[in-house]
Amino acid sequence: MKTLETLNVSPPEENSRRRELIEAAARLFRDQGYERTTVRDLGNAVGLQSGSLFYHFRTKEEILVAVMALGISRTTEQLAEAIAAARSAREKLAALFHVHLNSLLGDNQAALEVMLYEWRSVSESSRPGLIVLRDRYEALWQSVLDEAASQGLVKTDTRLLRRTLLGSLHWSVQWYREDGELTVDQLAERMMALVLTD
Amino acid sequence: MKTLETLNVSPPEENSRRRELIEAAARLFRDQGYERTTVRDLGNAVGLQSGSLFYHFRTKEEILVAVMALGISRTTEQLAEAIAAARSAREKLAALFHVHLNSLLGDNQAALEVMLYEWRSVSESSRPGLIVLRDRYEALWQSVLDEAASQGLVKTDTRLLRRTLLGSLHWSVQWYREDGELTVDQLAERMMALVLTD
DNA sequence: GTCTATAATCAGATAGAC
DNA sequence: GTCTATCTGATTATAGAC
């Protein structure tokens, strides 16, 4: 049985300094990209000299991996809670859209966006741990979609449906504007309406 | 009336050396990312010393912009042709999926993928020209979706539908495998089936 | 047009003092 | 834990010969 540690993914009990750094890095990586963000930028953001970062992380890439792991883990937790609280297949289906979009488009959740768009900067050796986390998240999706399909709420090609829906949702960061005509939850409802069979 | 030149987008008549460089850059940028690809890598790929590149392009970023412009322009042309050849709204709808996926997943079309995933490395001053090209492509999509909706082929929320579909298709590069169970055209058919109202 | 050589800058990471 | 100082190497871009 592989543990998260052997997969180079940070343990859940981050001390506060590490956590603060990860949150700041998430915003910088989202806004400027990982490669364009320097360790000096990171230090500035938390009031440290660049050299001091390397007391907390061995390499810059380790920070990236920690950001991604946080982004996907936190979203998975939120989805699991929302599913547990839902009282019907239809409510579970709605949870997929609402949790994902709020996580991606919400104020302080840059980490998930980094997970989606900076994959290429993750070294081969760090990927397996992140893939495990991603697969857990997608497994939740798959089970909800399968239940929804069995009740005729959505089409039955649920594996492809999962991939296309996740693509649709991920892409929303490219065009959604907070000051636009739709709130995040309204957007979630309308995106769900597009896949309901009726 | 703005011309393409004033928007810093390359003219269509590229000389062969420029074109060769752009094609090589497209593959490198897709595989390694723009920031991780050095001008030495680019020179190597076409048998030039890194310094010689700057006879053809003023900056590295100019190469990125040329790659993106080529990717979206070529895809737009192909879509326009396919739409013109289609004999029904249904065939036009199918063209959206087939052209986009073949452009994105096909052998030598790395340029479109770069357009989608390296946007953050484009300077503010270069964006307007690329946005014009992107808008032309999306306008084609919108007109086809509107016609399809008017015939009841798809749901009527076509503006959101356009955005979700494009997101779905773009994301396919993250999971589609050429050696998998589906050809690109089979995938196109199944993705279209997911949005047909029936 | 392409080469060689190099300027000018900036990157990630380390060592040792405090 | 954090700072200062710095090492080492890489990067884009330029200048001038051919």
C-alpha cells in the first residue's frame, strides 16, 4: 500500500508557514505562470528573502507540487461532503457543477487552476502522486454520473461525459468574469441544464 | 479598418524558412512549453545557431505569436471549407467536431494546442491580434450552433453551449491517446451525440 | 542569411552568520 | 527560522565577420 508520502505529496498537517507559502504561490502561479514566477517573487509575497524559502521546500518545483496537491485535495473533500449531504441523484449531479465551479472560480482557490494548467512543469517523478489525487476526484464524478444515468437524468456514455464535462468546467476560467451577468451558482445551473436529458 | 499587420500578426505569405521555424516551434512549445523551450532548442530543431533566429524574428515571443496565429488561422480555414461543403445543419454541426478534433489531435497540428495553452506568455501588446483571429473562429461556431438550435438539433442556450463545447474539445488533448480505442473521427461522433437533443 | 563570440541579465540554490 | 552574500549556470539578444 503506497502512502501519500512515498508519492511525494505533502502530508495534510502543514505548518502555518508552509501553508501560507503555498497559498501565496498558488496565486502567483495562476496569475503569472509557474515558470515566470521567480523564487524572489515568492519570497516577496510572504515577506521572506528568496534563500529562506529553501528551508521550507527543497526546490521550487516542490512548491508547485504542494500547490497542486492542495488544490485537488481540497476540492475533493468539498465534493465528498456535498455528495454526502445530497438527498437524490439529481442533487448529487448538481453538486458536481457547483463545487467544481466554486472551487475554480471562487476567490481564494487559485490552487485548482494551477493543477489544471501547469501540469507540464511537474517532473516525471512527482506526477504519480498527483495522478492518484486526480483519480480520486474523478472517481467521485464517475460514480455520480453513473447513478444519474441509471435514473435517466443524463446520457449513458458516462465515461466520455465525465471527460467532456470536466473539460467544459475547466475552460470556464478562460472566459468567466465575476462582474458579468451570471453568478457562479447560476452558471452551474445552466451548465447542468445543458446535459440533462429532457 | 485594422489590418492584420497592425495587430502584429504574421502575414499569410511566410517565406519557407520562417514557416519551417514556426512549425518546429509549434512542436517544441507544445511538448515542453514556451518558457522551457530555449532559443537554442529552436535553433537545433531547424539546424541553425541560436543567434541566427533573430534574423527571422525580432524576439522569441514573436515566434510564439506566429505559432498561435498559424494554428488558429489554419483551423478557421479548414472549418470554413467544411461548412461550405456541408449540405445540412446537421452536417455543419458535425464539421465543428471533426475539424476541431482533427486539428487539435492530428499529427502535425501542434500550433492550435499552443494557442490554447500558452496564452499567458503572450504580451499584452500582442493579444489583440490573436483575439481577432480567435473571435473569427468562434463566430463560425456560433452561426452553426444557432442554425442547429433553430432546427431543434441542440439546446437553445447556444452561447453557453459554444463555450462548453469548445472547452470539452480543448480538454481532449489531455486524455486522448492515438493508440486508444477511438479514432479521432469516432470521438467526434460520440462527442456530438452527447449534445444532440433526442 | 548564417556564423562566432559575447554582452547583460537573471535564474535556482547553497553556506554560514545570527 | 531567517538573513546576507554569493556561486554557478543558463537565458535572450546583439555585433560584426564571412
